[in-house]
Amino acid sequence: MVLALLAGCDGQQGSMVLHPVGGAAGGSVSAGGAVSPGGSGGIQAAAGDNVLDVVVDSGPQNIGYINGLFATATICEPGTNNCQTIDHLLVDTGSVGVRVLESLVTLSLPEAKNDSGQALAECAPFVDGTAWGPLKTADFQLAGEKAAGLTIHLIGEQSYAVPTGCTGTPINDLSTLAANGILGVGLSLKDCGAACAMSAQSFLNPGTYYACSSPRGGCAVAAVPTNQQLSHPVASFPVDNNGVIIRLPSIAASGAASVPGQMVFGIGTATNNRLGSAVVVALDVNQFASTTFPVGGTSYASIIDSGSNGLYFLDGATTNLPQCTGGLRGLYCPSATTSLSATLAAASGGNPRVDFSVANPARLSATACAFSDIAGPMPGYRTDLGIPAFDWGLPFFFGRDVYIAIEGQGTSAGDGPYIAF
């Protein structure tokens, strides 16, 4: 519902804010006192087959993405060495599953089919638009970890035309997605779950999955069992499969042209992914955390989502922050950088404080692609309906180790889902 366009980063266009519909991600904070939005310095690099280098930069083809965290993956035709490397997959802790632009894939990947032998496709809803395309099967590799026979989503219209029931603004190519794909590493095992397994005629089925019989006009909403749905790629690894850690260094208030970081697979499965002193954040049945803003004030449902490029919270009337106009609409534009504080509810009490800043984006560097102080109002929040009022986007991740424990997977701090930092 919001598309924040920012001039800068020496790119061709602005960045997008990617909020998964119904998706949630978690987070945690260091034990004890306040934690600044940029943390306290650089990360201590880890090494191993379970460590993947990631980067915040301008995006594919220098497209001008602001606060986009990207990873590179390898996909292969199942059981072969015929492989292809895809860079600039947006790392998104608010969704689940591997999605790659169909136009980029040169491999001959087998179709994912239902029990009736029909090819499957997906209409994946995000707040900013809808990603449509076929489901395929591939061997998928990140760093030294491989998921064999993983179902992935190819975003595009080369195989099947978008059906009339797949509504929303299309994000089916590079110009609209502004990335080569999405690497969804959120809290859930499946990207939809039980609702998509219900009858296609049920009003509870959200219409996410389709069965296709012909390229043009041949796709209809289908019931798809959970074992045929897109799944968390890390959960399909043979080892280090219970979660991920995203590690980014802190950055200067003026921003940075690019920021290198790491994604570490597994939580407590090796010496390089121990939970240590990280605090586990309490999550409700909807996988929402609770943010109290200001400190000692009102509690709001919240998510922690690396796929959102800013800190999105409440509205101008509640925060007393003026909103931007023109090309910066959807963001806050205070006259001077404003320091704010909130607390996140921890699973075991001792709710730690998170200090953060909101800057005027019109005054930020035009050559930087990474900022810790971009913020805006949260689109569509409803406290009476439990719709999250806080989205702790990528600025939250700078200077922190953020742990995402996958639903139902055992860890040293108990079974997921949970978030810790």
C-alpha cells in the first residue's frame, strides 16, 4: 500500500518498500539497556559452509534500491551439475520461499505439479503488489548448504498469463520488483499453510495457488497441500536448518554507499551460530511482537522485516512527525533528525529499549544506498483489529545480530518460531 521513492544511490529509479501480506518476522534486542539503531560497531565475521555473504547496495543493474539487503544463490536442474547463479535476491524475513524472475532463468527446470498432474503457479500477495508465475523444482544452494528438490516460484508471465483472479499491482519484472527475486527467510515453514490446502471453493482459501492447464487463460485457484507449497529454503537443508542469523554492521548517520554483511544458517548448531546473550522476543499466535511506544506508553503489534526499507510506524497524528510530499510521500520528513525510543516485549521479561532516529530523507546523501534513519507511517495499521502498527524494517538490522528461528524447528532456546537479537 506504500511505495516510497527516493532519489539517490546513483541509480535509475527509487527503492520499493516490500511488505508481505500477512507475513511476520521477529526480532530481539541485546540484554540490558538501550540499543541504538546502528548498534555499537562492526560485526565480527564468521566463517564456514553455513555463512553466506550479503550486501546492502544499489540493487541489480544499479537500479537505485535504497536499503535493500541482497544475497546470491545457485539454482540447478535437479540432480545435475547444470546450474546458474542468481545475484541480488532481496533477503526478506517477512516472507517465506525462493522467488526468482522467470526472465533470468536459463535452466530447464521441471514443473511442480499437483496430484492430478496439473502444473502449479502462484499469485503471491505483497502490500506493494502481486507476484505471479509458475512453480518449478530445483536444487537450491546458499554458500555451502543445499536444499535438493526445492519448489521455487518463478516470477513472470512467460509460462502462464496472469489470471483475472490474481489482482493487485503486478510486480513481475525487474522494473517493478527492483530485484532479481526474493529470498524469503521468515518465521514460517510454508508461505501459506493450511488455508491454501482448503477447497478452492472455500472462502477461507486466499486464492494464492493456481493449477494450470494451458498457457493462456488456463489457470484456476486450487487447493494445494502444505507439502506442495513453497517452503522455507533453510528448513530444507540437511544441517543448520532451524533458523538464520542476519548480521550487519552499524553505519554512520549520513549513510553508506554499500554495506557488507553475513547470513549465518542455523541457531546453536555450530560454534559460529550460538545464541549467546541475545534476548528472545515474545511473539503472539500471529507471530507479531509487541512494541511499546514511547517508552512506558502504548503497546502495539509489530513485525521485524528486513524486506521493508524503512522503519514504518503509526501515523503522523500519533507520532507528531510531519509526512513528506511529492516523490517522498509515504515517509516522515521532520525538520531536524528526531531521536525516539521504544521497548520490545521479551519472552522472559526485562523488555529492552530500542533507541532510533528519524531523519529528513530529502537531506540525506544522494550517493548512499544504506540509511539507518529512514522512517514513515505504517500503512493500514488498525489497533482494534490487531493489524501491526510497527514495522521494524532494515534500519533495525544495522549493528545487530538478528536471529530468526523457524516454526517447529528445535533450537537451544526452544522451538521456533521466535526472534532474538
